[in-house]
Amino acid sequence: MNMNPFELLKNAQSMKEQFAKIQEELKLIEVTGSAGGGIVKVTVNGQFETQRVELDPIAVDPRDIPMLQDLITAASRDAVSRVQDAVKDKLGPLANGLNIPGLNL
């Protein structure tokens, strides 16, 4: 097989530009995970950074802090799972076969 090194560089540059564009788009993604029927909500961006935590006043019971901690943890997991799905959708075929930390592709 005869490979043209200039063609390889051109393809690599194109992929680099596509990934840069996708990274910018991922910054704009925000998804919200919830737990406890929506009494705890956690919003995470496309870079897996927590943006907001919203608590329904009913969730704040000083006598049951462990339950609130569990709900926040569950909502965070839900939000991260949703971000993973959104990132997979964004990357599509570009991510096929790549080992990207945090994503089970």
C-alpha cells in the first residue's frame, strides 16, 4: 500500500479541526440529572463540570443529611450519564474506536 504523507497530514489536520469544533460545541452542552422525583437536580456541562445544584426545600431536613447526600450523589451520576450520551452523539463516528476517558464508546 502506497501512502502519500501529504494526504495523511491533510487528513490529520482535518480531524484536528473537527475535534476543536466539537470541543467548542461541548462547552455549550448543559444537562440536568435529577433524583428523588426531581427534588434534587444537578446540572453538568459537556466538560463534566458541575454548574448548579438545585434543592427543593422539602429535601432539606437537618435530621436526615445522609438522605440528602445520597440524592445529590444520585443526581450527579444521572447528569454525568446524560452528558456522556450527549458527547457520544456529538462525536459520532469521529470517536469510533477511540479510548476517551469518561466515555464508554
